[in-house]
Amino acid sequence: MERVHMIGSINISSEALNRRPNQDVVIVLNRERPATLLVGLERIGALDAKGVQSALASVPFRDGYLSLTRAAHLGRV
């Protein structure tokens, strides 16, 4: 597990895991308090579990963030 401070980083969510390729979990701190927990789903093998990709694709589609085509591609349907 690694901890990262939010100060000075614009793209903290993408940078935090990418800068630490050997870490599965990163805690993002805001003023020394945990603000976010980032988990590398591919690194821990969670995407291989049954139904995980479909679930991760359906919520952004339902909320209007993804088109039906993109959600189907993301969910490997």
C-alpha cells in the first residue's frame, strides 16, 4: 500500500497508480486525512472475475457517461 498527497497534482487518480507500478492499492491523502482509495483492478485480477466488467460498464452507461456501444465494448458483451 502506498500513500500520496493531493497537493500539487492535477490528475492524481491516473498518476498515483501509474507512478507506482508495483503497488495494488494507493491511498490519496488530503491534509493528512484519507480522501480516496485507488485499487488497480487489472493488477489484482479483479477484472477476470465473472460479471465484474459488465457491472463496471453498466453504471457509467446508466448515468449517461458512456454510449451504449462503448459500454458494450467495455463490458465485453
